[in-house]
Amino acid sequence: MDGKTPDYALEDRIALTSPEQVRALGNPLRTTILGLLHERAASVTELAAAVGRPKSTVAHHVKVLADAGLLRVVRTRRVRAVEEAFYGRTARLFHVALGSAADGGGDDGRDRPLDFNDLEVAARESQPAYLEGQLWGFLRHARIDESQKQEFWQRMAALVEEFDALPRRGDVVHGFAVGIYPVADYPQLPPAPDDER
């Protein structure tokens, strides 16, 4: 491979505008399948071998993604008497845009009704790297307002897009997780006295 990814033509960016499309992303196995297809098109058999799950399970999740318009057949090949389909993503980047045009909703993923926590998945995946001294990470806290939060998140979304576009090479897959969230019980100083403001 020449470092370009993936090995088939696809859109650069597609807005997810229906709850069904967003729900299709709401499963860690489906997001793993989408991640694998950043590299190249693959058959259900190849995907099942990569994720260590039964072909029937993977076929179900591929169908959910294809029905939602996130995957499509990009080529086929004949294997014995059967036509084997190779699936690819429909876009390099999917962004959630539920209600974005008509009612002012955002397309930055803030309102994704996913049934798993990205940071929880990252914590689980990163545990072995932490134990081996291979985890790079930061955790910071800051008191900021809603506009600052939204501006900062847009910059993080651009960084995620940059990470997604990196050419695939090397032998090790790396995870990259970002998040911003309110912390309910974080200590705060009392307001400064008037003469110190």
C-alpha cells in the first residue's frame, strides 16, 4: 500500500441526519468495523477474522451500517460459486447533524444518543498500554462558559478529523480519545473579595 487510505473512492464528509444513522454508530463493534474500513475495503469474512467474532454477528452489524448509509459494497469477487462483497465506508468522516439546518442543532456530536461511552471504551482499551508505560494522556479541569466550551470542542473535532486522515502505516494501532464534560463535584474557590477583583 502507498500510505493512502482507504483503497476505494469515498466522500470526504457526510452528515448523519436521521436518528437511525446515529443509532447505527451506537455500538462499539460497529465503530470498530468502520475504523478497520479506514484502511481498505474488506469482506464480512475478513472483518469477522479481524474482530474475532462469528461471521453471522459481523454480517448483522455490517447490514445495520449499510442500511444506515454508512457502508456500501465497493467491489465483489467470485469465490467458488459465491459472489463475495467487499464493503467500504461511504465517507472518511461522519458528523452528526440531527436537526442542524431547520432548528439550529449542532453537527459536532454533542447530542449523539449513543449507548456507550467513548471515554469508557478508551479507558478499557488503554489499560494494557498504561501497565506497559505506553499511555500518553492528559486530564485537565477548567471553569469555562458554554461558548468557550463549544469553541474548544470545534478545535478538538478538527484534531480528530486530522487524526482520521493520517496515512495508515506501521504495525501498531493507536487509540486517540478526546472529551469534554461537566464535573458536578469539583472543588471551587469562593468568589474573591471585592477589593481583590
